[in-house]
Amino acid sequence: MTRLHQTAMETIVQRVVDGELAPGEWLASEERLKDELRISRGVVRETISALKERGIVEVRHGRGQRVLPEEEWDLLDAQVLAAIVTARRLDVVRELVECQALLEPAAAALAAERASDEAIAELEARHADVVRAAGARRHGVALQDPLVGAEIAFHRSLAQMTRNRPLQRMLAPIATALALVRHELAAGDEEALVRALRRTLRAIKGRDAEAARTSAEARTAAARRWLKAAG
């Protein structure tokens, strides 16, 4: 995905999630989108294709592109998740936290039981990345924030330790969602993230499945506190 294509797609996704473009509404013509977003016609078409893949629009040949209802959106896509969190769609965020509560504690326990020495070394490296990123300057766009990327990478490494490929696929969007939620609702509390992930790392290094499970449950509790504070 080119940067222009991604930016255009994110702009339209955000408008849909914010309600500026309602379900059933038609997008502007390719020509108008080209002028409004200052992109080429080719990039407009790539953008529309990306929106279709994410369930944001349906393409009616000869008519244009119509916005689809929320039930059709790919709620686990990173760009859609970012728009949902930015829009403070807390109803959807609460459901994502419920998913995290169901999956992540069990995954952390499996990781503690199954992780190889090499995998633990990789997780230590990912935690070091989190520590470095926590001290860096923040970026406004969540998906471009180094700390969001480092947090997601830490949880991706943890998921790989489970040696369960379907579970890894399920956990990936959950990790992205929780990192985006923290970025939006708990900015400025980076040290708490560093400490939380350090507890998880120590539990896995110690092959302590229950401690690993507890550390993941604490992450759920923190997310619920952020949500309560946000209303």
C-alpha cells in the first residue's frame, strides 16, 4: 500500500466511522475524490478497492460506491480499528477488551509453558524496544507512533510463543486494538506500560503460567479503567 493510497483510505474510513458518511450514502465521484484528496485517479481506484476489502463500501458498477453499515466493517483491520478508537467508539472498544480478556490470559499462560530460550530472548529484545520507544517523542498518528509499534511487536512475539497458529491470528488484531486504545485513552502513562510488560516477561522467563495469566488479566483491568475514565 502506497503512502498516498493509505492516507486517502484512512481519511475516508475515519469519515465513515465518525458518521460524516452514513450507511447507504454514496461516495463522491472518482473525479471529485481525486480533486478533494489531491491524488491521481489510479490512487483513487486503489483506495476504493481497499475500502471494499475492509467492508466499508460496496461497489455498484455504473453507480459508484455506497457506504455499508457497521455490521459489514472488518473490525479487526488495523486502519478500521484506529478510526474506531480515534472516534471514541467506546461501545466497540469495550467489546474488543472483552475479546482480549478471553484470549490473552490463556495465551500468556501457554507462552510461559511453551516458550523456547530463543523465543524468550526475542521477547526481551521486544521489551527493550518498548522501553526505548517509551522515552521517545510521541507521534500524533497512532499507527505511526513508535511505542504503539513496539507494543504490538511485543505481543506478536508473545503470541508466537504459544505455538498455536490460529490463536496467533486471533491475537494479532487484539494486540493492535489494545495498543491503540492505550495511545488514545492513557497517553502519558508510558511507564505503566513498561512495568506491565516487564511483569509478563518475567513470568514467561520464569515459566510461571499463572503469573503470566495474571499479568494479562491486569492489562484487561487497566483497559477497563481507561474506558471508565473516558465515559
